[in-house]
Amino acid sequence: KRFKLAGIEINTVMKDRLIADDDAVGEASYRTGEIYLQKVMDGVPLISQRQEQAFCHELTHWILHQMNHKLASDEVFVDNFGSYLHQFLTTAEYDE
């Protein structure tokens, strides 16, 4: 729903029209302090894993942007890093 990154609150907003308008399932909006995620595609809700991966992708954009790093706009790097982050977060096992 929301989190803070380098002192900035970032909200997650579900949208119906990212794919139709921008051919995307996620978007980092630095101007508004938001991450937009696609809610449905062709009338069918996106599977949670796809939304989670898109969130990790956009989170990676945000982190690199806040670091003023040139990789913030490198879609290949961001997509790979976001995918690895998502896999770690969804498969990590911890001792009790």
C-alpha cells in the first residue's frame, strides 16, 4: 500500500488502464510519489505474481532514482534486478 524510501512516502495505486494507455503493467511516478500497478488485463485480474514482480521492478526504479544512479532508466537492468528481488522475497525461508 505504501512505504518510505529516503524519507519520501511512496503510495501504490492500482489502475485499470496502464496496458491500454502505455502498454505497461507498472509505472514509477517520481512526480507524484507513486507506483502504479495494472489491476486487470482484458477484463481479467492480473495474477498476483505478475503484480508482485511489476512492483519489484518499479521499486527498483525508485531506489535507483533516489540514488541518482544512471541505471534507473536501464529497463533491462531494472527488469532483471526486479525479477531476482521478487524471486528472493517470494522463496526465502527462515528459521523460526
